[in-house]
Amino acid sequence: MEDFLQELFDGQDYDKQHFFLIAGPCVIEDEVILNQVAERVSTICKSLGIPYIFKASYRKANRTSASSFTGIGDKLGLNLLAKTGEKFNIPTTTDIHTSEEASIAAKYADILQIPAFLCRQTDILTAAGETGKIVNIKKGQFVSGEAMKFAVDKVRLTGNNKIMLTERGTTFGYQDLVVDYRNIPIMKSHGVPVVMDCTHSLQQPNQSSGITGGNPKMIGTIARAAIAAGVDGLFIETHPDPSKALSDGANMLHLDYLEELLQQLMRIRKSL
């Protein structure tokens, strides 16, 4: 299953015995933020030998409130995403929200990410698979690791075997999530790499304010446990100032804290 990852990380120090990182701001705010995050994270990852994928959503279609920021415009956002990947020579990923978006986003990104709420939608999974791009399917907060086999099968039926699954927590009451680490080996049994989303799994959704809350102090705990459970990759949204981020700031990791956390995680993985 690592063949497509080896190709993706061509030129990076990819060792399947370690883990790769998907990281970036939640949404594309402007070119300055993209460059700041991509440069800092790529430098850290190169020094530690961690393969790196830059992540930023060109549009956020699933905000709680209608007044929440959704993006700077699709075309501009996608162009900036592609420009960032080219400038820093790193692969990129972004969300898509409809089947029509798949072929459009595929022109700009290396990996198409299927949001958790859409992981059962056959048309979007099929459209993403038909692009030939890597498809990263986030496990729905309402879906078991076992049931994600069917999402994988939908993409495979297009002839595309370049698939990843991402664990991002399970609904626990109305305003919290809990991570069931059994899902990591269960989803790996489907024959795909598995990623742990260390930030969205700490969301506190459905707040009365209309703004999703979070618990970023637990990001390290989620990440360390995932590494111990044998995860293939980590997903961490990060920002130079989460308090000013235009989306998901409440559960993002401050950029200044990323390097120390990754150093800890490398030590844990090497000890296994």
C-alpha cells in the first residue's frame, strides 16, 4: 500500500517505519499565512526526516453559522494552494464537498480529502476516485472503523487504489467527541494507510455561540497515543496565531509548539 506514498514523497526522506505529517491552516486566509506555515513546517520536517503534506481548505462548506468565514474565493484559493506546493516542493491536499469539485480541485492538489460528514456519499467518493488522485477519506463521527471498508470499496471500484483513511473522533453526546484507538488497526486492516486527525478529534461542536469549540491542550495526548497505536500519518492543523484564525482556531496547534511535539513523537515511534 506504500507504493503511492513512496511516489508522493519523491525527494523527501520517506521511511515507512516512521510517520508522515499532514499540516497547515484550516482554511486559506491569505498568501502570507500559507507561506509562513509551509516554510516553517517544511523546514522542521526536513530536519526531523518527516515526510510532509501541506493542507489548507480552499473553501469551508460545513461551518456551523451562516456568518462564519468560508474562503477567499475558489479559484484564488486553489491557485494559492498550488503555488505554495510548487514554491516549497511539497505535496498538497484540500477538501472537496461535491462530486463536481473533484475534477476541479484535482488540477491543483495532490490529494483530495473527503470530509467526515460526506464519507458515505457514493457520488463524491466515485468522482474523487475517478480523478486518479490520492483520496483521503475522513471517518465520519457516526461511522465505525469496520464500516469504512465500504467507503474504501467505492473508491476502489473506480480502479483507484490510492486511498487513505483518517480517524477524527466519534460523536460523544451533542458537544464532544471521543477517540476510539481501536479504529486505527481496524482501518489499517482494510489495506490502506491510516491517519490520525489530532486537532479535529478535539472539537467541541454544536456550541450555542455558533462557533465550534476545542481543547488544543490535548493535541499532544491524542498524537502520542496514535503513534503508540501504530498510525501511519498525523493530521495537525496549525497556525501562527490560532486566536486570530478564521476557522477552527479553537482546536488548532500554535505553530511555535509543533517542532517540540514532533520531536517527542519521533522518539516514541523509534522506541516501538
